[in-house]
Amino acid sequence: MAIAQKRLDSGEDPLKILGDARKAVAIVGQRYQDGEYFIPELVYSGEMLKAIVEMVKPKLAKGAEVERLGKVIIGTVAGDIHDIGKDIVTFMLDVNGFEVYDLGVDVPAKEFVNKIKEVEPEVVGLSGFLTVSFDSMKETVQSIKDAGLRDKVRIMVGGGTLDDTVREYVGADAFGRFAGDAVSLAKEWIGGK
């Protein structure tokens, strides 16, 4: 915080300061993924980033917006209320520059479809921890297909019980074991457009 304030006071570009803060949080995310850091370090770094954003906001040129890499819709599918993993992925996507729409937990397929129509994201993330969520994920992917939207989005799935067999069963494009996987996939998919 002191370093960010000193850089601001010296007249440095606020967007550069934000960019460096995001890179630092990405390092924390990688260390979390590698098992060097844990949830407290992840949360703490997120709180520091939020504070730096608030510190920098008044210095941004009027109307200047931090450039977002793309849009991601995420939610825990119908029948499942687990949200810790989803919340970590949401946080990691946000601090890495994505505009994230978190639909919450126990989200019906139709709600995913409606939000896709509304915000036109490049990526949809389906979260689920319970094995019963596999059928909900499959139903959600099918609903997206039935609505004629499947070719407009890439779909990633995640949760403690998922693997490539489940990804194939539900019809998703990829699955991730860690929050950093979601960030890497989204960057790859959106950057490859």
C-alpha cells in the first residue's frame, strides 16, 4: 500500500500502478495453485488490490476505464450450493482483467442462457462439487445449444470431483482443477479470437 501511494504521489500513471498490482495478485494466485500460499494469502492480496484500486480511482483521467480482456459468466449449476471454489475463480478472473458476471449458486440452465443473451460473453464457467451437478451441467450446456448460443461461447467446468471424463459427458470445452486454470483458459480463448 505504501509503495502504491508513493508511486501515485510521484505522479506515475495510475493505470500502470493498477497493472502492476494485478500482476502481483496473479503471482499470489500462481503460488496458491502451486500449494505455496493458501486461501488467507489469496484473500489478503485481493483486499490489498481493492484498496489500491480505491486509492488510484481519483487519479484516473475522467472517464478512463481499466481495459477488460473479455466477459465471463460463472455460476454453480442447479442442485449444488457449493461456492468457495466458484468464488475463488471469480476473484481470480476479476483481478486478471476479466469482466465477471457471477450468477451465484443453484443456478437453473435458463438463467445461464438469459445472461448469455444479455451480456454476450466469450466464456461461460459452470461450477459444481457434487456428482449430481454433472447432469445439471449437461442440461445447461444442452440449453445453451438449444438456444443457438453454443457456437458463441466457450464453456469451462470446474469442481473438486471433475475430470476430463466429466467434461466430455457434459459437453464442455475444458475443465480446470485450479482457479489459475480458469484464468489461463479464458486468456487463451479470448486472446485466440
